[in-house]
Amino acid sequence: MGRTMTSVLITGGTGYTGRRLLQRLVATGQHVRVLVRGTSDVALLPPQVEIVRGDLEDVSSLGSALVGVRSIFHLAHVRFSANLLQAVSLDAKSHDAVEQIIVVSSLRALSRIRSVTVDEVLAAEATVAAAGVPWTILRPSMIFGEGDDRNISRLVERIRRGAWIPGIGGGCLHQPVFVDDVVAAILASAVLPVARGRIYAIAGARALTWDELVTTVGDILGKSPRVLPMPAGAVARLLALIETTGLSLPIRAEQVQRMLDDKAYDITPAREDLGYRPHTFRAALERIHAPPGS
């Protein structure tokens, strides 16, 4: 495949959102390079992409991935931003400089429940903002879509099977975002100069309560969700007590507390700057799960 003037590097290209971004970029005819670890499964990557092995935890392994690169889409965990930017700085001494980096972070940065993971995200974003490379940071909410998104797909499967749904924080707000809308925002931020030096919340069209999410999924599947009401505060306290014993649990007290943290976000800046027009939760689910011919 012949190279264009611009080479694009993607980290996290084997991930759920990364694979979809790759497909869109390849369709435009761009030369796309993907940084993957030695143990990564690349079977699902488009055959047109260039695969370069490296490890974001090892700055010295990243040099070959950056040669000739003008744009970086950093979809691997935001905590690796410092190492990636260090490699970019070293590479700039012997090659043309990277012109922009689009970092996909997380709306966890806005959580009112502080934790090590929240601090990690905020510290990584601060590193990006202080770097000499023109940058844009996108903060998606809970991402969902076709296949195993590890979020809404698990709720869908439980309702489909008639399994009980924990009724924790039924009135708390959530604003999940369709993966195709995330990819559209990433691509827009790469070509619009107004996005430089900006941080955007990338979420669904509007926030819904947990009860509304569950009901919407049930409607589309033609199922009646079986919800088991649970006192969130008591559950969190019990889990915290068990955690002091050192036992490993499938869910932590912090996760329960986060379920009570309203996740409603202002997407107006993304709408105005990026032309961001997200699907509603129902419209996206209907695209994915509606019966054929409906």
C-alpha cells in the first residue's frame, strides 16, 4: 500500500473502540500504524495496517513506532501518556515532530468519588496538557455497541436470560455513549483546529436513570427485567468490611459507591466544536439488538 503524506499511529488499536477507529481510518486510504505488545492478538486487525511491536511501559521500545508519524491517536490507557510523550520528545530530535496527539481518556476524571484510579487519570491528563505537542483530550462515558462491550452488553445478556438485575441506585443518572459516536468524535477532533488544547466530554444524547436504562433494554428485547432491589449504602458498607479481611470479591465497595454517583455530563462543547451528534440510548440499542425486519 502506498503511503500518503501523513502517517497515523494508534495505540490501543486491538481494543473495542480502537478496532473500529482503525476500520474508519483505513477506509480513508491513510497509512495507519498500530502499536501492539508482543502478546497482542492482531488477528482482527485490518490487513492494510502496519503493525509495530512495542510496550508503552518501556519508552525505549517505542522509537520505531514513531518514525514518520504526524498524528497519534492514543486509545491505550491514559496512564501511559507520559511514556508515549517522552518517546515523542526523544524521536523529535532525529525526525520531524509529531503534529498532534488525540488522547482518549475517561469521564472518571469528573467522579466525585476520589480514588487512586481517578487521581491516575487526572495526573495523566495534566501530563498531556503540559507537553509541547498540540493535543486534544476526549473523555468518553460508558462505551457500548455491538459485540462484547463489557458494559451494556452484559446487562443485555442478563435480561435476555431472565437473570436478576441488581437494583442499586435505580434513580442515579448514567449517560452511556454509542461506540460509533466516540469514533466520530475522535475523527472530528483530528481535523478541526478548534479542538487543539481542549478537553471534551463525549457521552450519549442525554442522561437516564439506571431504572430507565434497564427498562429500555427490556423493551427492545421484548423482556420484563427482573430487578432485585438492594440497599446500596448497606451493600457498600458490608463490602468494605469484607475487604478489610483481604478476601477477593467480584465487586468492590468503591464500585457500588460509583453506581450512586450521578454520571450526567455537558456535551455542549463537543456539539459546538466537533459537530458531535450522538445517538440516543434507545436509537443505538435498536440498531444493535432490534429483531431482523423490525
